[in-house]
Amino acid sequence: MEEFHSQYIGLRVASFLKSSTTEAYWAFNMTGALEGVNFLITGKLLSLSEKKLVEDHKCDPSKQRDCDSGYNGGLMTSEYEYAIKYGGLESEKYYPCIWEEEILA
């Protein structure tokens, strides 16, 4: 795994809130994974909006066991399905990740 370390491929991702401060950590994991794959394929680093992902994704009623709870936790598998279904995720440029103080408390 050492040879895949980000410093060897020039990838630098923005720091994010620690999972201990928010239960929306799953969104950071997912966007980070997609940003990394995009960089490996295109050589361009983009920033996806975790906040838009958390706020907009709704559960598929037929898959209640696999539902996300927004700020109270989520499942990356259903988020990948969401991204595929809607053709990707919103850029952080257009939907910045500004978290409300009360949400993080």
C-alpha cells in the first residue's frame, strides 16, 4: 500500500471534519473516494459537495434496511447507487460544505 500513498501520485485532498464531530463522515468517505478515482483517471482533482449529498439523498422505500439517516449516519453503498442514478454528485464550488454549528454539536 505504501507505493499508492498520495504523495507518490501528487494527490492532495482537502482536510475535512473528523468523524468524531459529525455523523456525516460517510459522505466525506464517499466523496473522497470518487475524487480520488477521478484524479487517477483524469489527472484533475475536483471537490464534491458532501453537504449536498447528505441533504438531498433520500432512501429507496423498497430498501428500508439500507437507508441513510443524513446527519445521523449513512451507508456508502446506497450513496454510490445514488451517484450512478443521478449521473454524479454536485461540485462543492456550487454547493459549498458549510456546516451549521448546531448540526455538529
